[in-house]
Amino acid sequence: MKNKTVIFFSVILMVVAIFFAPSCKKEEPGKAIITVVDSLNLPVFGAVVNLNSDNNPKPGIVKDKKTTDNNGRTYHEFPLEVILQVEVTKDAMIFPKSNIHIIPGETAEITVKYR
């Protein structure tokens, strides 16, 4: 009888541990989609999008630089929450700077328009 009780409570304890154990699921990275358009709202192909943390306090340095595709977009991923400055250039065109807040598991989007 005593062995059955010990086995029963052991099974119950294992079931409870499975349900309340911390999840080993890895959190998805934060994603950013930057769309670059000209003054006529047409996509700008070949613009350089530079995301950086230069305007944030140290110690973290985060940088990512990509070139826009045919739809005027770049796609970025970051494992941690960050607020980054968005700088876009294309030949002699300089676009206004802006900021983007990227949160893990979410997708942040911003459109940068040439003036």
C-alpha cells in the first residue's frame, strides 16, 4: 500500500512539474521593415538604410546596414529590444532621420519619405 502511495504522488509531482516548468521555447527576434519612398510615394530601389544606436547611451552598439530591394524595402532582425536611428541615403539624396523601436516577437515598420 505504501509503495502505491509513493508512486501515485511521484506521478502527480511529475505532471505538475511538466505544466509549471519554465518554457524552453526561444523567443522570436524583433523584426523591422523599412520602406523608402520618394516625393511621389514611389519606392526607391538601391537606397542604403543604416540602422544604428549612435544616439543611444553606451555600452551597447547595434548596427545594421542594408540596401533597399525593388519595392524600396529592407528587412532587419534583432534578438533584443532596441531603439535605433534610421538613416537613409541614395546618391546625393539625403532622407530625414527617424527612430524605430524594435521589440522581440514583434514587427516594427516605418516609411521614410524623401522631401
